[in-house]
Amino acid sequence: MPQIEKTINTEGHLIDSGLMSRIFDAIIADGGNFEVLDFQIGRNNQEFSRASLRVSNDDPLAMNTILLKLSALGCQIDVDEEVALREAPVDGVVPPDFYSTTNYQTSVRVDGRWVPVQGIRMDGVVVVGDSGAVVKKFRDVRRGDRIVCGLSGVRVRPDYVERDRAGFAFMSGEVSSERKVRLVVDRVAELIRDGAGKVVCVAGPVAVHTGGSGNLADLIRHGYIHALLAGNAIAVHDVELALYGTSLGIDLATGSPVETGHRNHLRAINEVCRAGSLAEMVRQGTLQSGVMHAVIQTGIPFCLAGSLRDDGPLPDTVTDMNEAQDRHARILEGAGIVLMLSSMLHSIAVGNMIPAEVLTICVDINPAVVTKLRDRGSHQTIGVVTDVGLFLHLLADRLLKS
């Protein structure tokens, strides 16, 4: 069988980011061969390195796999060719050879010019229309939409976190240990204080269980958190704490179980349902403290996404998953920093919705959480292994007392 050959080009901080090694590994792993045609090394922190490679394989399927992997790593394949556009046959269905998006900045070559793709997120398709190119989810595709197919005419630019992005180079490519927590907190506080952009918090109920809800509420009240994304559970236990002083039936002031405290979260749900909503509960004066009280008083946008295991759920919880995804996406627009606080499933979901240039801090006592995020494509995530209550306490201390 004759060899299939392609010339690919790439640029960036190829050496110190480890990107060049990943490109070589991607080629070799599927039985490909490569020849370096040109390699120009950047001479300083601002100057990119550039490389041109000839990639070959005698198996068309393996070659296609290699090219898909290289495209996701920012390699440009047949960049001088026009992008291939094919119409969606029916609503919600795209051509079989559709291009699947990454979370990196992407452009497509249309009518001899590079068109930036808007609404970048993972696992979507690119639709080209009169107003430009935009990412859509399958369910939003309409019959006749022009879908980008194949890899020709697609240019992807990976985010180069390794070159001291926002001063976090000391943690790049690893899960930060306890000894670095204060350094991370100092840098996050500095970025927030200096106006690094819209700060979106993704929080799980552990933020309440570990005693961090008061600090999180203070950060919201003082304008340091601009939106909240969470599930039903954090709101339930936040209200439970505000009404009864317990979280999961544990008195947070003493750390001791409370008799029949296991039903307190159900009592909390009942009180919110009695009022009709969290906002109405605040208006009536029944809910006077906590994260949700701060969210409603300040008026920042929030979305509580439901799940199969929810108790209740609360009236404010969005149980339609399509609607919850859309609300999350709208709230995440323009985010500069996303704080992910001990909520693995919500963190992974949000990671799929944001571009790679959004600074993402994942705080969890379990190092596997940030590993899972990275495995699912959120390579921009910086992991901080610590108690989320401690992290919130330190962050609030830096921002509110300095």
C-alpha cells in the first residue's frame, strides 16, 4: 500500500511546554513516521518556536487518527486549502466527517481568509454562515447549516500555560501540593483584586461541609465573585446551615452530630418549597445568611443544575439538562477566572464549556479530580490539593483584610 504523506506546521513554546514531545508521541503511537523539515527555536519568552514536519503512514485509518490528534495539538494541516463545508441533512444531524472542536482558539479558512470561530468550547461543530463561524452543539444544528468537515483549512492555537501564564508557571503541568496553597491563594487574590476579569465560581456542597460557606458568601457580598454555578446540594446544605446550624446533620460549630439531624436537609428543602423560591425566602426574612442569601442579595447570576440523586429538588433547581447547559454557557460568557471548588462532575462539565484561555483553578482534597479534568481535555486547569474550606478562608483573608 502506498505511503500517505502530509506536511504539518506548528508554532508556540514547543520545547519548554512539552508540546513537541507530545506531537512526536502522537505520531509514533499510531505507527506513523515523521521527518523534521524545519525547526526554528524561539529566542525569548515572547518568541514562538516553529516547526514543519512531513508525516507519513501506509494505513489510511491510522493516518486519519494521527492527523486528528495533531490537529487537537494545534498542528496546521493543509492550511492553504479552503475549509470543506457540507450542509446538515436534518436538524440535529451533521455530515459523518464533521470537525469536532477543541477548547482552543480556532480559525477556518473561508473565501481566502481566516475567519475566527466564535463561542469556542469542546465537543461541538463549527457552523459557517453569513455572519461568520460559530460553534454549535449537535442539538442546535439546523438543516442546511454549513458544517466544517475534515481537517483542511482549520487552524488551532493551543493555550501555552507553561510560559508563566498569569504568574502560575510554578505549578504548570502538575497538581499543586499543600506547601504551595498559600502561594496559589496569594496569586489568585492578586489577579482578582487587579481585575483579571469576570470570576465564576463552580461550587459543591463540600464548601458548606468544610465551613467555607461564610467565606464564600463574604467574597460574593464584596463583589469578588460574579456568578455561581452549582447543583441542588450546595443550596440545600447552605440553607440547612442557615436555618439549623448543621450540614448533613453535623453541628458545624461543635463538629458533633445532632439528634435527628439527618433530616435537617429535608426540613430545609421543605421550607424553601413553602416559600416558593430562595429569593422569596430571602424577601420574607426566613433566610438571612449563607451563600444563596448573598447571591440573591447581590443579584449575581446563578444556576443550580439538577441530577438524578437530588433530594427535593429545590424550586430554583433546573431539572431540564438542556436548559441547565444553556444557562451555564450564558453565565460563563466573558469569564476570566473560574474557581472550581470540590465539585468534580460540575467542574468537568464547566471545563467542557470554556475556552482554554480562561484561567481555571480547581481546588479539591482529592488529586484525582484535577487529573480527570485534564484527561477530558481541560489542560489549562491548575490543581490545588487542599481542604476547600481552608482555601476559601485564606482567599477571603487576603481579599477582605488587605
